[in-house]
Amino acid sequence: MGVKADSLRKELPRRLFHVSGLLLALVPRVFPGKSAAVFLSLALLETLIEILRLKSPVFSRLVGRLFSPLMRPAERRRLSGSFYYLWGVALSFALFPERCALYGLFVLALADPVAGVIHVRSTRRFLRKSLEGTLCFFLLTFVILRAGGWGGETSLAVSLILALLENLSPLDDNFLLPVAASFLLFLFGSRAGL
């Protein structure tokens, strides 16, 4: 098995778990008016789990047995992507209107994992990541936003900025993408009267 195929095989369960974050979109429906509090509670619970995992060898082994296919080797010694994912979503819902935060979640749960799979498969580089993955991220984000009723100019501008951030930023994109998307949609959407 080639290096790229092996990398994809290891990355695919993680990316599918990433997509399962779409279930978080049910929170505003199930807890109307309380989504920010629910997401902050989930992020705090994840923080507690991460502290226990990093400090307790017994708890770390348990988490490792349950979630090892979803964790990168480096995450065994540091905060996991789930920590950043939940905090990014929680802050988005706490700081921005629900509609903006919801589409930030959609970008994180859909465009990011698909682009991630393409980044792993591609050999051509564009800045820090692959050209194909960056283009895919841009196009998927644009489609998600347009399908959600965001205006053409807003969708184009937000998609372009997010694609560049996803490619260039040293910050964990699980945190950065929902917060940046929510902020940009708020900024551009309020300028467009949405």
C-alpha cells in the first residue's frame, strides 16, 4: 500500500467523525434560545475530559482504546481536535447571531473534512496545503453559503477569505474556521442587510 493510500486510510475515520459534527446543528432546534449555553457546557465538558486524559494514565488508556482511530499520534500528548472543534463552535454561538454560527458549523463539518481528504491525496502544493484541497474548500464553502441564502458577493468574499485562512493559518482550523466564518458572515451579512 502506498504512503498516500495509507495516509488516507488513517485519515478517513477522523474526517467522517468531523462530518458527524453536523449533528450539533440540531442543538438550536432542541434547545431554542439556549444554544450558546449548551455549546459552552459541551466545550467545558470536553475540557475536563482533555485534562483527565492528559493527566491520568488510566483515563488516557481508556480514551485511547475508544478513540484511537480518530486521534493523530501527536494528539495523544496534547489537546485533541475535538477540544478545538467544540470551543470554536461554542464561541461562534456565544458571540454571533445563530444563523452566522450555524453556517460556520456547516463549513467546519462539511468543507473542511472534504478538503482535508483531498489535501492528503494531492501532491501539488499551494502555499501550506494542496491546490486541489484549497480549491475544493473554496467551492464547497461557496455552495454551502449560497444554498443557505447568503448573497453572491457575501458568499464569494467569505469563501475566498476562509480558503486562504484554512491554507495559511497556523491556528487549529477546527477552532479558527467556525469563529472566522461566523464573524465574516456577521460582518458581510450586516453590511448587505441580511
